[in-house]
Amino acid sequence: MTIKKQLTLLCLLAAVLAGCAGNADSGNNSSPALTEQTTTPPSASASTAPSPEPSATPSPEPLAEAKTLYRMNDVYRFVPIDETAPKKAVLLTFDDGPKDETLINSIFDTLDKHGAKAIFFVNGYRVKANPELLKLIHERGGSIGNHSYDHINLKNEETAVVEEQLSSVQNMVKELTGETPKFFRPPFGSGGDSVKEIAKNHDMLYMTWSNGSLDWDSSARDKPEVVIRNVMDQLHPGANILMHELPWTAEALDELLGKIEAEGYTFIDPATIELTN
């Protein structure tokens, strides 16, 4: 082979080797980050359907006013004014609170057991000391009555004093419960025409009682059986029963209400009493 042919072959071989080396480098040119397929998450607006607007909650229907079934006569007894109202019915009332949470709950537990309602005649100075107990009476469904601020004998007081004794309690109860008392009972059952007029000006029905349990008297202290006997001895249709927030009265209440029911009586809901004097 001539030298010229040898040189030609060497040049061709060099060219082939150079081409192979170039192809090997080009195969590793892309990084994994660029060659890895990525998926863009769909936007929230594209993948989630819009939430429907919540429907408006209908307002609750206002509670219907209780039908008037009873009126109070001149001797503070209750008589039916509707043919559906039983004549043998009594009104339960508790004076001189609010004093004690345990007693109040005990009284209400017994009332609830017998399906009975009651008026709680409160004193302003006790409400001031125990506002949460007044709210408890209201929350448990008791009717709140006005029994004056200081529990003083109003009969011989000046008009301005009587007005303050009544109006202060009205305002306190309104502030704490949103409602003003519709019933007034003078301390000691002592009032008179001027006190009646002031109570009427505050849209309250003035009442004393027609059946006194005498639970406040020393003869009944710690003696539930005496409280029961006193009430049962005076039981009559339309009785306006006076009791107090006292331990022995609360203890007597279940048996007392059972005995009243056994005599064929039912209990007057204060909401069904005519409020005109």
C-alpha cells in the first residue's frame, strides 16, 4: 500500500471516531428536572362547584297569648269566665323571694311534676342581692309578681314612697327578664285604695289571698305537715293560696299538691287570669 493510501485511511478513521464521541455527549444533555413530566393541579374554581346559598331560616311563629279563663273577685278568689275552665281550681303563689337556688329549683321540680304554674312575688332588695335567682325563676317558667322593694307596710305611706316601692321593682324585673310584673301583692296584705290605684297605674292586678298556709308562723316552722293541714283546711274553689320560699314549704309541696288533686282540683295558670281590676 502506498503512503498516500495509508494517509487517506488514517484520515477516514479519525473522522469516524470523532463522530461517535459527539453522539455520546448529546445523549446526556438534558437534566432530570427538565425531562420529568409535571402536572399542574386544577384551580379551585375549575374543580369545585360553587356552594349553593343557604336558605333563610324562617322566623319562629310568635307564641299565641293564653286564653283568659279566670277573673278575680272582690275577695281575691278566682271564678271561671270561660265554660272550659274548671270551677275547682286554685292559684299557687310564693312570697318573699328570691332567696335560695336549691329551694327555687325544688319548688319548680315539684310544680313541673304536677303540671302546675305559680306566681312568685319578689322583693326588690332580694332581687338586688340575687339577680341570678330572679332570672332562674323566669327561665323555669314562673310568673313574677311585685311584692314591693323593702317589704314594708304600705298602707300609711306617702304616695311618693309607695310609687318608688312599686316602680323600682318593675324596673328591676324588666331589666333582668325583659318583662314587667303583671301582679302585685302588698306586704302583710295591707294596702288600701291609694296603693291599689298605683298598682293599677303600673298595669298590675292587685291581690292579697284567700287561703293562707301560715308557713311563715312559728307553729309551722320545720313542720311540713302543718303547712299541708293549714292549706287543706281552707281549700275552696278559686282559692288564692299564699305560701313562701321556705324549706318546710318546699318539703311539703309534693304531698300538698297531690292532696289538692285528689280532691278534684286543678291549678290555675297565671297567664289565664284577667288582668283588669
